[in-house]
Amino acid sequence: MENKTMSRQESDTFKIVCDERCMVVRRLAAMVKWWDIEHKFTFVDRDSVQPIARQLVAKLDCSPWSLLLVDDADDHWEGPEAIPMILKNLPGGKMAAVLYILPGTLWLTRTLYMLISRNHRRFVHQPSV
């Protein structure tokens, strides 16, 4: 049974839904796209007409966070809870994900993430007219 779990975890694919209108989120998403050489992550476009994409964007819009992660088993993680899942599925990211077991790390991440999520409109790039 353990081998099935391990092989399933290694073969998972994920959908990332994030508010890329925010400059901070857009830059972090670009970093994940660059780091994802195994192509485990698919980014859901806010303007997609696919029903599943629209559902996921609607769920993100109802969330206090600006990040939603969904795996192929339809498990969901929002905001800071998604970060260690993303890290552990990136090459070499397991080392960074280990930091989340340190006391206070997830609290700090939640606090900083909520600050950005609540104020993300301040970070939205407005094109000049």
C-alpha cells in the first residue's frame, strides 16, 4: 500500500488558480512556472471558457486568499496551505517544504499571505492610459 501512495504522490498533477492581476502573485506564479520543469502544474486562466476553470475561478473569488491549488484527486488547498504542497512537488522543493515543520512558520506565512491577499488590489498593475 505504501508503494501505491508514494507512486501516486509522485505522479500527481495540479491546477493552480491564482489572481495574477496582482503583481506579487504574478511574480510568484512566474517563479513556479519556471521551476516546474516536470510540468506538474497547470495554471487556470481567469478568462477560460471551460466549465471547470470557471468553477475554480469562482471558488477563488469567494476565498479570502489569492491562491487555490487542486490536485487530480480533487483535493483543494487555499492560500498558505497550498504553498508547502506546491514546494514539495517542485524539483528540490522538498527541502524548502521542510521549513513548514518549524514552529511558527505556517503562522508567519498565513499572516504575510493574508496581508498580501487583503491588500492585493494595491499591488495590481494598472496600465497607463
